[in-house]
Amino acid sequence: MSVEEVTSGTSFTTPELRKPARSQARIVWENFIRNKLALVGGIVVVLLYLGAIFAPQLAPHDYAALNPGQALKGPSREYPLGTDRQTRDVLSRILVGSRTSLSVGFVAVVILMTIGVLAGAVSGYFGGWVDNVIMRVVDIILAIPLLLLLLLAVALFEPGLWTTMLVIGLTTWPATARLVRGEFLAAKNRDYVLAARALGAGPLRIMFRHLLPNTLAVIIVQATLWLSFAILLESSLSFLGLGVQPPEPSWGGMLADGQRNAREAPWLTIFPGMAIFITVLAFNLLGDGLRDAFDPRLRRR
């Protein structure tokens, strides 16, 4: 080792020590993009929402237009995914129907996550009789079969787009409430919470300024996974005729219409079913990738 190297100190500085510290957001992003399946799922989700936004421009035909003499025509150059019994273009209806399924899923998840996070936060932080009351309500709702609860709620109101959103959101929040409650119970006695309480911070400030940001990763992953489940629920309700009503297209409603001619026109059920399958799979891959990226035990530093 030369005198110049010793005096300059370069020999004591390794490349790792010269690297700037990475933020947690960057670590999560780097771990997420390493998961190729999750990355593919995220890209597909983005493409699905772009397709839903620009569905009227992308659709080759008017989704409600009748084309005389074109009933149950197979896939062709003019009708890439064929036509239905009413002579309507299947591709155009799938594209426009994506707006229904994705919007129902998004709004329903916003509703259920808002109620679930608030209920779980209050229950986990205050404990005692407040926790007992909220958790007993959660237990009662979870004890009722979800499909029965959905059918009962839909039967009480007129079926439609907003009814479907509200029904899914108002019947599926208990699972999120339990998850958030557990996170708050585990974190409310940690040092940073005790320090905030000693400095005079009130319950609302501690809950939403200190505890909630530390459970945000769990909430984001839960919301992503619930999106796929909400889309499945919407498709199920529409298939049963209790969701979005005609003439508004939805993937579940298209499956219900197509089953009448499933043998002579299989494309009426195959293509809407594939749309549901691809969408749900993409959200599940994205949710699994986010869960792994946020989990410090699975990160590659």
C-alpha cells in the first residue's frame, strides 16, 4: 500500500460504503420489479384500465347497435369476437363492459376499505367495550354466508350499477376490519406511540398520524387483492340478473346471455369468461407481488 493511498484514505472506503442509502419506497419498487409475474400483472392492470377509459374509441362498433342478419356470427374480420343473439358485436360489449366491472370493483373496494380501516383502527386502538362491540358486529356479518348476504341486500334495493357497488362494499368490510385491528393491537404499545402519547398527542393524531401510516403497506396489499374478489362478486351478481341491468353491458351479464347458445356459439361464453379470468389473475399477481415487496422478511437488500 502506498503512502498516497494511506493518506488519501481511499483504501478504507469500500464501494458499499460510498453508496447512498436507499429509501424504503425505492427498496419496495426494486423488489417488486424483480418479481416478473407481479410486473406482468401490474402492466395488465394498467392496460385494462386504459382500455376501459378509452373503450368507446377502441370499440369497433356501437356496443348497443343491432346488425340485421348478423345474429350468432362467429369471429370474423368485421366482428373479431363474433356477435350475440341480438346481433351485437361481442368485442365492443366486452370493451365497454370492462368499464362496468372495473368501476364496480374500484368503488366497492374504496367503500369496504374505508369502513374496514376505520372500524379496525377504532377497535384496535381503544380496545375494551368498543373493541367488543365492533368485533361482535364483525362476527355476526362473517357468520352469514356472503352470497346469501349479497342476495338479501340486492333484493331490498333496485338492481343497478350503484346498488351493486354499495352492496359489495357494505357486506365485505369485516375481513379488512379484523386485519387492521390486529395491526393496531400489535403497534399501539410500541415506543414511538408511547412517545407521542407522552408528548400530549390525542387519540386521533396517534391513530392517523402514527399508526395508520405504519399499516399502510398491509392496507394497500389487501385493497389490491379485494379488487379481484369484488370483480368476481359483480360478475356473479350480474350472471344471476341481480347486478348491472341491461342494456348496460357487464361480463357476468354476457356470460348469462351466452349460456343459452353455449353449444352453437361458444364464443359468447369463452371471451367474457377469459376477460374475467385475465382480470382477476392480473390483480392477484399484482397483490401477491406487492405483499412480497412490502414484507421485510422477503426483501433482497
